[in-house]
Amino acid sequence: EQNPRRLLTGDEELRCFGLRGGGREVLRKKFAMDVEEPPVPSTYVNDAEQELQNYVEKLPLQEAPAFPLQGNFSSKIGEEMMEELRGSWNSHHQEDEYSVTLEGRQVELWEGKLEDARACREQMHQYLVDALHLFPTDAGASDANIFRLRMASNLVPKVTERDFLRAAIQPEVLRSFNPFLSPKAVQQLHEAVLLLLQLYVWEDKLKRLCIHAKGQVYPMLLQELLVTRCWEVQEHPEWLVFEVEEGLQIRPVQYEVARKLIKDPGCVVQLNMGEGKTRVILPMLILHWAGKGELGEQRLLRITALTSLINELFDFLHRHLCASVLQRKIFTLPFHRDVQLTEEDVKVMISSMEFCSRSGGVLLVAPEHRLSLQLKWHELRLQGEHALCELLDQFFALPSRDCLDESDEVLRHKYQLIYAVGSPIPLPEGHERWTVATTLLRVLHNSQRLRDLLTPENSVTEPGDCEAFHLIRLVPGKELQEIMLQVRVRIVEELMEDPPYDFAWLKNFRDDVAVVMFLTGPEADETVLPEGIPQDRLAVMLALRGFLACSVLEHCLTKRHSVEYGIRRSHGKRLAVPYRASNTPSERSEFGHPDCAILLTLLSYFYDGLSHFELRQAFEVLLACDESIQEDHYDTWFRLSSERIPPEERPTLERVSMVDLSNENQLEVLYTYFHKNYETIAFWVCQCLFPSETAQYPQKLLKNAWHLAENPDGLVGGFSGTDDNHRALPLQVTQENLTELCGTNGKMVKTILDNPEFHSLELGEDGHLHWKMVLTAAATRGVDALIDCGALTAGADNAKIAGELLVLMEGKFSGVTFFDTSKKDWMILDYHGRCLPKKSSPARESECFAFFDEARSRGADLKLAMTARAMVTVGPKCGKDKLMQAVGRMRQLGKGQSLEFIASPEVTRKVQDLMTPTDRFGEVTSKDLLEWVMANTVRAAEEALTEWAKQGLLFTKTHGNPEMAVLDETVELKHFYGDALVSREVSEVIGEELKVFEQAGADLGHQLLNEIRHRSEKYGAGVHVTASVLDEEYERELQVEKEVEKEVEKQLPSVKPLPEVDWDLSKLPCAKSIKDLPSKVLTLPKIFASTVSLKGIHFPPHLRIFATENFHQTILGHQNLNLDDYLRPVDAVIVFPESNELLLLSEREADLALEAFWTAKSHRNVFTNWALWRNSFSLEIPGVLPVASRPSVLQDASALVSIQAFMGDTRFKEEAQKKELQDLVNHVERECGDARAIKEFVNVRGMMHRFERSDLARILNSR
């Protein structure tokens, strides 16, 4: 026989070797013996607990005070929420109240009972030890000696207290210590073990009572006295072991919640913060459920927890359930799209989960892990991996039970996970979208007329350096809505009066009321626009309409940078992402609306600035552009930053030609003055980021909260501290709060009202709010904790905040406790400069100042002093659940701990707006804050209805129908903004969605569809929404992206040059006109007609420009080829002064003509080089051979400009040239109907890289 402590368990044997060992239990049946009765009665603990009721007296029931909140809401959902809160308030005040009697407050009483309990526990302990070392009197000497020898050689274990804990769960363990025990003795000793463990719990309880009585902490004393065991230890011995190991006692309310979840699958229960949901109830459920179903079958227990809390939860469960006597194994199954599954992988997953359920373990997963694995099945099905799909089906078919921790947040209606399907394609009309976004922000920054509309009541602004984009955030509310139409109209007016280079053509619509209405009014649609608008300009108008009339600009500007959005620089994607809390970017989420992503990305980089690498990349791209483009952009950048550049450094920076990227010193100077330059940033974002980062996918696979709530057997449940979201929960679960817990919300309302202090932060001398002001207020007010649920410290990391707090507190605390996001652990920074994990720091947690950042304002648990006072910050849009969760960080409110509230002036004004005119003259209190918070909560619940219903419809449509899971992704501007936006009731919107389902053949009798229809009609009547996906967020997982560099080489057909026809060029110097020449000549329009791109273009008839046949015909077989790629460049021009004609020659003809001019004795005409003529047009030197007075035709700008246009020139030196270019463009527009046809010359000549920001581009953009 081996020592059982050294042996593998049966499950471990099966896991390692595939079979169980054949170990046999040695039973000494011949000498089996019984044991004596235990010295302590089995009812001792129960009787002692009942006696505690003698030290508690019930107080007379007080009449419930009137419900303090007004909350007059017109919607059904608002009325119900207020009625529920009123009912909870009344329930709380109808609960029995107790106090500790005078006798119960005597320390001597509890010390005496503690001594008695300790004596009983010692007696029971000795009784068990003796019983396990007894030998039957009739056992032979050899048997007894053998047993003694085995004990002496450590082959038989010696019993310890830990063994008693094991024996409570596994009574057979007792035989390993004494094989002579009879079955009756084992049962008797097992009952004794359970009694011993109850005595341990009772002794611990009395110790706590002594501590509370000595400290006169009577609320905690009362709480302990009211805790009695209301469950049978024989039914749940694991719970008893958990109590002993954790040094606690399960409260009646905790048991009731656990029992509710056990008995009623599919329910979600609310329990107040600090009542032990995660630390007590969750372990109870794991110990009860793990490894077994209701009928004893093996069933996997799966705990779904928030990503932000899963690491902390895993550590807790590992320490308290795994590394303990309970030995419950904790499994995790992280998964994302990049995991390349094989059949062997899935088989291992199945085997692991079977082992988990068989061994009583628990699977801990995050929502995205579960959904990603489900989406992987669809992806594999589309790829034809049927064998893998079948194995995954086996995995999904494993019997399971789901428990959701923080269920209201896990099942939040906004949560979606998407797999992008297909090859990435550029964002449709992407260039127009980000150019429009940049232009609008530029107008917003520069317009004084717009700034006059913005006041502290409707906006928050913060100026920066001269080159930086000034922070601006719009404040939602009545004041903003009153001016938004004016803001939109004024932006359009500013654009049309002084349009930027890209939108110069907008001037033409300055007086077009219909266009202005389309751009600013949501009720207009595309039909009001004039006909014949080119597609690229129509895209610009649609983009402008989206940002203005459809409120994309307004929506984005109401978001808080570093709180609701920002850049996650450690991530592969460089676009702005949603933030889960202050300084906490979402791990994988993206903004669903591409235009919101574009605008928020611009704002994020404007506020953060560029890194060194990004700035260098911007200059690299700039210097690769055409010289004039470089100058145009850089001049703009330099003008913005010039105020900050000292005179001694200006000479090295004033021209782009002076920039040397190999000079590291100059790069540092450039970084100093340009990394916050918003024009530099806009250039980098539009040139380097958007073209690659905004790629879209044609289709998608999608999963949401409804898929998380789905369980084949309906075995899903959960709990949370708040229940505001219960109307937007998936229909597979229902909120079923216990009757005795109906007063939870009312209790929290009373707790907040009992702490009425509300303060408004004062703005700094510069008129703005800085995060240090919040810390200073906390230090000044003398609080012990700062709970920043309002994200007022956004912009600073937690370690920096902790350091600042340490200085401000001036030795009052041992240190500062804060959460380090980089280490994902709670840290304590002390006055010795040590920053250590909380569990290893010498500073005590309760003696430190506690800082809860916004992300830790939910779910975090710190042990604070019993008299601790906290300051809770309140931010815009704060809802009841968020405020309650933040307040709930103070676990002993009403029992010694207290709190106060503080908010920005913006929030204070919003709170005051809801106060009655009379109350506004008084101070704002927590009651006024609650009124405002409830208004936000109702508004959020109303807005959630549409998204909740649509997600439910999608789940109903795709669940069980994998062929319908692939959804088309449509992001064209016309799809988003082409139609009028009309406000409609939610019930009407969902009704239309149901009609679409019916037309698709869906069964509208489906139970879920009927319930969705019913709830939408019930709560959606009177709630108006505008069809929009502006606030859509999702987590999108892409396939592994590989950077592919492509070089596109255009190969022309192999052709042969056409031999030129010789003719007598000796007549050129003296011919009166072209008619006198023996060669055939053509007009330029004839040459244009032989091409594809230039066909139909005509130059003004007064221009007498001709070309020889040799100039025209360049290749053999030109009749069957497109001559666009074979047009001959202009080299030499013969001028006929008497007839004002020009003749273009081929290169060979030019050589012969030059010889003819030099040998001619006299000449009427002039030979000129084209490049020399163009470059010297404004100079005195005629630039002709032989030297002579300049002919008038060479001084005619129209002739020069026409040939320049033919050559693809885009830039013109003289004003006379620019004027003639304008006339030429006008002529082409009259002849062709489209002025931009002249741009084809640039394209044919391969000069498009010189087109942007050129003279020709500016003229065309203005039309």
C-alpha cells in the first residue's frame, strides 16, 4: 500500500494513461471497530447561532419616506423604470431593521463564548485524532505491529487539519488513516468532521464579533449577528470547506441567490455591490455545479467574465479553489481568429473539456473567446473544412452550463464580434471622405463666426500652441440642439465663400438654396440636387451631407478623447478605437461607421500629435512629391508654426528645400515645431494612414450577446450588481430578482441621499479643467479614496496620478494603491519610492490612499478603513448603473464609510438644468445628481431598444441557418446619406424589419420573434429614433494580414516606328504661309481625332497651329492602334509671322530645318525651340534662331498656352498665361460640355503626378 497523498487521483490516471489504476482498498473487515460518540453535541453550533438572536432587537417599523425623485418621463420605459425604483425604495424601507442590544455590545460576552467555542473545537479535534489512531482490542499483535511500523515509516499518513477538510468531501479518506474503521464508524466520524468544521467557522465568527465589539463597530457587529446558516452541511460539504478555508460564513442572502440560480435556469439575479457575488456566490455555484448536472450526468461548467476582470478572477479562483483542499481545476480557452485549428487541436480541446467536467473543474472564458470560436466554425465551413466543422460540432455539443459574471455588462446590447470575409478593398469614396473630414475640422478651427456660436453651455474648448488644433468638445443638450442648424449652415457658408483648393467648385453653389438644404437638412434627399453633377463631386456632397446634416460631425465632437475614443499605439491598426474607460482602449473593438472612424482618428492624432517615426514618414512622403506640391504644403505648415519658431532657427526651416532627413539634429527641431502641427498631421493621416487602414471587406460574419446567452439545454444564468439593462437582455434569460432583494436599488438610492455633498470643480486660470485639479480637490477635501468613474483624470496614466497623489497627501497615508495597466495588477507606491504589487508590499492596503480609475470603478475590491471617505467623480452621460457600481466600491457605506461627489462645471450645469427654478438658488446635492442620472439612464434604455431588437432578429435569422450567416457589408456614401433622415417610432422601425423577415420566408410565429415584436411595441411606442449606425461598435477579427508590395508595369504592344516621308524643307525659311509648303500638314484637332482620350477636343479657331504628317504619324499600323501612348512631344516650331501660323516638326525634320535656316540667304520665318520659347516667354531675349525681333505670334500667350496644354503642362508662370488657360478651359467646356476634358492631355502625357495643386487643377476645381 502506498501513501494516498502520493498517488494520482482516478481522473488524473485516466487523463495521463487513458485508464484507471487497479488500486485496491485494504479493509480490515476481520477486526472492524466502531468508535465512541463525539464529546460535543451535533446541534451545538446551531443552538449557539440561535442564541445570537437574543442579542439583536427588532426596531419599530418606520413609515417609509416619500420617494424623493420626480423623474417625469413620457415614455413607457421611463415610467416603468421610475415605478421600479419607487417600488424598490418602498421595499427597502419596509425591511425589518435591527440593532444590537446593550448586552450584545459587551466584549466580555463574546470573549467568554470564544473560549467556550475554542474548547469545544479542541475536544472535537482530539476526539477525531484519537479515533483515527485506535486499534481494535481483539487485533493480533502482528497486525497492530505492522500498522505501527507502517505509520513509523510514513507509509500511513498522519492526520492533519487539512485532512479533516478533505474528509468532509470524501469520507473514504478516513480509512487511509485507520483501515480498522467499520462503515458505521466512518459515517460517525464524517459527521464529527462536519461538526468540527462548523466549530472552526463558529470560532472565526466569534473572533470577528470580539473585534467589532472592541472597536465598537456596531453595524458590522449587527451584520455578523444576523448571519446564520440556512443550509444543510450534509448536502453541501464543499461549501463548508470553502467557509473554513476562507475564514467566512455564507450569508443567508448569498445562499438565496445561489439557490435561485440553481433552481431556476435562465434567470439573472441582482445583488448589491459588495455582497460577495464574485468572491462567495460564484465559488458556491462552481462547487455545486462543476462536473455534474441535475441528474448526476457530467456537464461542463463555463464561466463567462468580462475581459477587464478575467485575469483577476482567474487568480482568485486559482488561489481559493484550485490551490486548496477543494482542488478544483481552472481551465481557460482563449481563442482568436489567427489560431490555425487542426483536427488534432480540436480533439485535444474536446478531451480537455471532458476532463474538466469529469474532474469537477470549471472553464473560464471571455465573451470574445466564445464568439470567436463560433465564428471560426462558419469560416471553416466556407472554406470547405467539413471534417474540422464536424469535430467542432462535437465540441459545441458537449453538455454544458453557462454562468455569466457581471451579466448586464457581458450581455450588453452594443457588444458584437465580427469576422471580416473576403479580400480587402479600398473604402468607397475614401479620398472624398477624409478630405471632407479634414476640411470641416479646418473650418471649425479657423472660423471666428463659428466660435461666436459656441459658449460654455454648449461646448468645451481648450486652446493650445499656435500650430496645434484647439481641443473642442460639444456638450449634448438643449443648448447645443438650439444652435446646431446654425452651426451646419455657417460651416457651409464658410466653405462656399472661401473654399479650399480641393473644393473650389463649391463657390458655384453659393446661392443654390437646394444644395445648402441638402448639405445641412436631414429631411432633404438626393433628388433636390441639380442634374449633371459629376460623380466625384456628388461623392463630396454626400460626404458633406453625412458629416453635417446626418450629424456625424456633431456625434464625434460630443465624444471625450482618451475616455470614449483614442489611438491604441501598441495595436496593429492605427485608426481610432473605442475606449472602455479613461485611458483604456478596447483590445479589439473598432468603430462600425467608417466616417466616424475617420473623423475620430483625425481628432485623436490632432490631440496626441505625431511620433518621431510618423513625422519622419510625413516628410518622406512630402519630399517624394512634385516640387510645387512640396512648396504648397510646406508653406502652409510653416505659416502655422512660425510664431513659435525662434528667429535664429527660421533660416534653416523656412523653405522645404532646406529639409534634410539625414540630419538628426534638424529632425529633432522639426519634431519640436511640427509634431503637433495639425496641417502636418492631416497630411500624414490622409497620405500614409487612411489609404491602407480604411480597407473594407465585402461581407462579414457576426455574433452578438444573443449568441452568448444561447445554451442548448437552457442552462444559463448570471448575476450583477445593477439591473438597468434588463429590458435589453437577450430573451434566453430573464431578470428575476429575489423578493427579499427587491429593495436593492432603493437601498443604494438611500445610501447616496445619505451622502448629500456635491461639489463642482472650479476651472483653472486659463478657463479649463486639468486632471491635477481633481487630485488637488481630493487632497484638500481630506478623503481617503478617489473613485474616478467620471474619467476626470483622463490624459494621465495611473502611475503618474499615484505619484502626484503621494506628493499632495504629505505623509497622511502609507502609500497610494492604484492599478497598473501595464502589469495588470494592483500596486502600492510608498514614500520610499517602492512600487510593489499589493500582495507583496509592506504597506497595508487599508492604510493607503486608494485610487480607482474609471475602468476599476466596476468590479474592483479593495480593503479600505472602516471610516474611509471617498470622492466620486461624475462625468457626462453617467447612468445609474455606472454611478451605483462606483459607489459600491465603498463596501461599508452606512457602516462607517462615507462619500461625496464632485463633477466638472459642464455636468453641474446639466444637473442644475433639471432642478426647479426655486431649487437652482440653493446648493446642488446628491438628490439633484440622482435626478439627472436617472434621466440619462432612461435615455440610454430608449436608445438601446432598436439595436437590441435588430440583434435579436439577426440571431433568430442565423441561428441554425449557417447559409444565412454571411452578411453583405455596404458602406457607400449613397447608401448612408442619399435618403432623407426621418424620425420614426421604434415600434415602426422594428415592424419594418419584421416585414423584411416575412418576405424572406421567416417564421413570424417563432417565439423569439413574437417576443421581440411584443417588447418593441410595448416600449417602442412614443420613442422616436433616426435610422443611424453612428454609435455602432464591434470587435472585428481579420485574417492575418500580409503586406504585399506590387509593382504594376504597363507593357505596350511591340510596334515599329514609321519611316518619315522626305520633303523639301529648304522652302521653310522663305515661305509666306503653310500653304506654300510641299508637305501635307494637319490641324491639332485632326491629331486629337486619331486618339481615344483626346477625340472631340477642339482648340479656339483663331489659333493657327499645324503639324506635319511626320509629326503626326509615329508608328506603323497606327490606323489599328490607340495613339494615346504614341503622341510625339513638341520639339521645334516654325513661326510664319506674315500669316501668324505655327508649324510643329518632328525631331528629324527639326534637324533638317535647322540646317535650312542656317544656309538660307534670307528668311521670312523663324525657327524656335519649344522649350526655349516656353521658358523665356516673359524675357527680353526672343529665344529664336537666327536672332531677330520677336514675331508677334511668339508674344501671343494663347498660342503658347495651347501648345503647353497639348504637352500636358499644368503650371504657368505669367498671369497672362493663366488668363489664357482660363479662356482655353472655357472654350473646351463649351465645345465638349465638360471643362475637365482638358485634363486628358495631362493623363496622356503621363504628367498626372504634377497635376495636384497646379494652376490647371485650381481652375478645374473652381468650376
